[in-house]
Amino acid sequence: MKKLHLLILRSFIRPFVVTFFIVMFVLLMLFLFKYIDDLIGKGFEWYTILQLMVYNSATNIQMALPLSVLLSSIMTYGALGENYELVAIKSAGVSLSRAMYPMILVVTVLSIGAFFFSDNMLPIANRKYYALLYDVRQQKSANLLPEGVFSNSFPNYTIRVGRKDADGQTLHGVIIYTKNEADNNTNVLFAKEGRMYRTMDNQFLVMKLTDGVRYEEQPGERNFEGRQRFTRFRFKTTEQKFDLSFMKMKRTDENLFRTAAQMMDLKQLKYFGDSTRRQTDSTLLVTFRLFSPYLTYFGIPSKVSSGIKSVPFKKNNVLDGLSLQQQATVLMNASNEVRSVNDLVKNRADMYKDASLNTRRYDIEYQKKFTLSAACVALFLIGAPLGAIIRKGGLGMPIVVSVIFFLVYYIIWTIGEKSAKQGDLSPIVGTWIAIIILTPIGIFLSYKAANDSALFDMEAYKRFFNKLIRRKE
């Protein structure tokens, strides 16, 4: 039995590692395609992009791990069935459930590890990833001087470059407007050609310009009040230096993202969830207290005191018996009361809606800490018997079947989570509905595989339909 278990484990570990890294690579490429415009052309250091990719890979484990378990389990038992190794195992008196025993232990260990990862490591990875992604998307483009455009990238400068050569450093038709707000003047520089480069420490952008002229406007001397002095300088070569300190990426404090539900562990989610629920209940209580004064109850005494004139109540028109002025006053007071109540209810309803949404978010993230582990087990219960039934190894049929089942799982999980956020389903049902639906399917497939069912045998279905056609004839 030990040799058999080692054989199955070796058959599982290699495809699991390969498929896991393949899935991670595909998800990483999707991330790069999505944010390619935010990463390219902004002058980031290579380690910044690498750091962002590592954080993104950590956040993708919650999707890559269940898919890898499903695909590798189909490949493992499909290869065993294709090579008639499962037949040999069963002929030796070992049932399929007994042959799945070492795999169940491995998947259980993976599920436990996935739980601790989602509770301890995933919140940190999410916080670092979203903080760095926010800073990256806020970073200005490194293409400071586009062709034919007046650029205001540098403070107090407006620069236009008519044309650039293929090297991106040789410039033609350069115009530089320099604004000096302290002296209330503007200098203009024209140059036919120039060349730009960055200093070694990447602190300044230097432009060496040739064959140009600079115009300056300055306030006049005291003897010539009200007049300005205009100066023109012609030059063969000159040099302009621009500070690039504003191009350095400013890192946002990661603690600003701690209040998001994705950046919390179980204890924090429970604490903030309970606090938000108490805040919601307090909002309802305060709303009732604010709303109560607008509810006026009228009681009719059994004996009417002398000097008080009563108006008989008429069901069809309650205003009968009042003068026109009294009716107008009553309607105006009622309209003001309704308007006040409407404004009060609307504001308090928005507060209650936001508090309820935050509560549902905390509850959903709390449940998602457990669903990752449960998803690994549920998809393994589908993948292992499915591989034994289809009896196909490699990367052909197993990939098609696993992708179909994973898409079903992902679509149901996404719909359930979205419905839970909107309040149509409870957070528990919304996050667990995919696993609740797929687990019976896995148990059914395990039963069919244990009984050598020809569930995916097309010849069996063909014979069945041929029999039906013959009976009808």
C-alpha cells in the first residue's frame, strides 16, 4: 500500500506544481494586460514593477489554487486510467476510495494551508498590492515632452517640442515659456535644435539648445515708472536644467488601506463587523427618536369642556366645518411636516444603507476565509472521480473539462457574492452557494467512478439511443 500511495502522490505532485505555475502565469498576464497603460512609459525602476507583480501573484492564489487542484487531480487519475493502472489497482482488491486516500490527505493539508494563508498572508498582500497599485496609477508619465504639444509637466515652465528624432533625445523647434510670478514677467526661448538627457543621479533633465534667441520682459527702472524693459538675447549654445524631483513616486501610507475589508484577518473582521452592526442598530434607534416628534396623536375627551368648539368629523372630507383660512393653514402645516419627515427619512435611510453595506462586506470577507479551503476539497471531489471516468491524461481533455467546471464554480460564486453585497442573499449563503451546489456533484461522480460507470462513454449513449429508435420503429 505504501508503494501505491507513493505512486499516486508522485503522479499528483508534478502536474499540480506545473499547473499551479501555469495558472499563476496566465493570471499575471491578465493583470499586465489590464494595467499596461499604467506601467509603461512612467519611468519606473524594474524592482517596482517586479514588486507589484509579486504582490499581485499573492492575491491570485485564492483563484489559482482551486483550479490547480481540479486540473491536477483530473490529470492524475486520468493518466492512471489511460495507462490501465487503475484497472490493476482495482484487480488487486483496492477500491477507488482507498486509492484516493493519500490524495485526500494532501488536499486536506493544502486546504488547511490555504486557510492560514487567507487569514494571515492575504490581508498583508492585499494591503501592499493595492497601496502600490494606487501609487503607480497616480504617477505621471515619463514622456514629459511629447511632440507638437505644449507641456506643463515642469512647474513654472511651458515647453513645446516640434519634432523628435528616432533616438528620442534630439529635438527640433523648441519653445520654452518661463513664468516668474515673483517678478510678474515671462521669458520666451526659441531654439532650432537641441538635445536632452538626464543626469547620472536622475535628478535633473538637461537640455542643450543651439541656434536660438531668448526674449525677456522685466519691470522698468524707477526713473521710468510704468514702463517695462524688453531684452533679446541671441545664442549659439545654451543649457537649460529642469528639476525632476516631482517625478519620484511618492508612496502612500499603507495604514490608510487598513479599514478595507480585504485587508483584515478574522479577528479584525469580527470586531469591525460587530461595531458596524452596533452602529446600524444605533442609527435605527436614533432615527426612531428623531421621527417620533413628528407623529402627533389626537385624543377625543369623553366630556368637552365649556368654551371649546368641536368640529364633527366627516369621513369623506376631514376639512369640512373649517373656514378657508383654517383649511389653508392646516394644509400648509401638513405640507411642512411631510417635507421635514421626508428629508429626515431620506438622510437616515442613506446612512442605514451605507452601514448595512459595510456590514455585509465584513461578513462576506469573513466567510471567504473559509471558502478557499472548502473550494479545494469540493473541486478535488469533482476532479479525481472525473479523471477516473474519462481516463484521459495530459493537457488535452483534462484542461477542457476542468475549465468548464471551474467556470461554473466561478460564475456561481461571483453571482452569489454580488447578490450578498446587494442584500438579496445572506453573506453565508452568497459565499457558500457555489460549494453547496458543486459538492453533491462531486459525491455523485465519486459514486459513479467507484462503480465503474460509463458516464462519459459516447458508445454507451449511442447504443442507448439506437435501442430507443428501434423500439419506436
